[in-house]
Amino acid sequence: MGENDELPLGDHWREWTDQALRHTPAGWTELVDELTALQDTVATSGPPPQTVETVTGLLARARELLGAHATTYDRQVFGRLLHLPGRGQSLTPPLHVISWSGTELVAETVFGAFHSGSNQVVHGGSVALFLDEALGRVADLGERVRSRTASLRVDYRNPTPIGRPLGVRVTVGETSGRKRNLHAVLTDGPTLCAEAHGLFVELRPGQR
């Protein structure tokens, strides 16, 4: 049983992460943290036109600076740092691992305003995206052969709140041949926010 953010990676995912680490510039995680915070700040701000104009110019300049260093897929870093809670990306909320075993993961996350739908609750699509992320991490845990999501069913039980720690638990169910069935629950204290059933199918040799 583990008690840290680093989940055991199979050979493919370890190599995938190590390749990204070789090209990760100093300060990358800080850049992504700022991008994540910016997304939430944009979602909660009501600036005057002058501020909008200034920020738009700054963002355009930042895009130009980064665009001058566009690279090939094999040298990209975004989302490939699997040893980090957020994988070095700003799309899905981070997965802070509390404990794990070969068949279960217990973790926490926090959704920001960037993921909101309406009335200060998380958009259903953002919930599904996060649960697919959590299920996928467990589906390929350790030395399991890589798999992809074949189907995902999400049942929304209660509104998912923004801005406070939520619990997530993923368990491995029945496996048959190349098929892996997993179940996840997202909770706010004693309240069940959503649950998901995912079918993951092991990739054949040569499949991507």
C-alpha cells in the first residue's frame, strides 16, 4: 500500500514520462501553476475594458514567446509528467494520492472556477473528464499493459462543489481477457457527488 502522489508506472508510461523529463525546462511546474491560476482568475473576474485590452496584449505576447519554441510531439512536456499530481498540465484538476494498492486508489482533488458550469458547481463534462482521468490511472497501474477507455458512464448524484477538497475512490472490478471494469466515486464529505463505471480495453501490440 502506497501513501504518496507517485503511483507505480509500467514500462511504457515510465519511458513516456522519462522522455518528457529530459526536455522539461526549469520552472515548468511554476508556469503551469500560473496558467491554472490564470484560468480560475479569468473565470471569476469582471474587469473593465482597459484591463481586458491590457491582459489580451500580455497573453498574445506570451503566446508569441512560447510559439517561437514550438516542438515535435516526442519533445512535448504538457500532461506527460505522470509523477506529479497534475501531470504538468492545466486541463484536469490534480489527483493527490492518499493511498493505493493494485486494485484501489484513494485520492483528493479540488475543482477550480475554470471547471464551473452554473451556480458555482462543477460542469458535468469536467466531472466526467476528471473521473476518466482517475479511472485511467488505475486501469494502467503498475505493470498492466496499456489500455484505452472503451466506455464511460457517469451518474450525477449531487452537485459537485468548486473550491474545496473532494474525495475520489477508484476500484478495479471484473477483468476478462483484454477488458477491465473499474468503478469510481467522487464525494464531498459524506455526500456522493458522482460515480462512474468505466470499461478499459487493453491495447494490442502496435496499437496506440
